[in-house]
Amino acid sequence: MKFYLVIIFCVQSLNSPLDQSCVLEPIYEPYETVSDCLAYVDNFRYSLRNNKDLYISGFCTQKDYNAI
């Protein structure tokens, strides 16, 4: 089984509707471990650190696509 990432982007904006503040984006690149997946989130967040109103988080989930 591999780990996959769903990355979450949220923008702090006084003018945006609440239901349009965040976007979830699945990343289909498999990771061998949850640690590898979380490291990708940290690196991605670091690369966009200058965007003060953009907040990034992620969710790593384990999937067995061979069983589907």
C-alpha cells in the first residue's frame, strides 16, 4: 500500500465567501511512508511561505489501489 496526499489551500480574504476560502487538491504521486508524504507537505508549504494570506495543510491517506 502507498500513501497519497490531499493538499488543502486556504486563502484569508475579507471579501471571499466562506465556502470559497479553501480548495482541496489530491496529489496522485504515491509515497512509500507517511513521513515522506508529510515531508512533501512541509516542503510545499515552505516554498510558498511568502504568500502571507495563503495557508497550506495536507492530509496523508493510505490506499491500496490494487484491491480496487
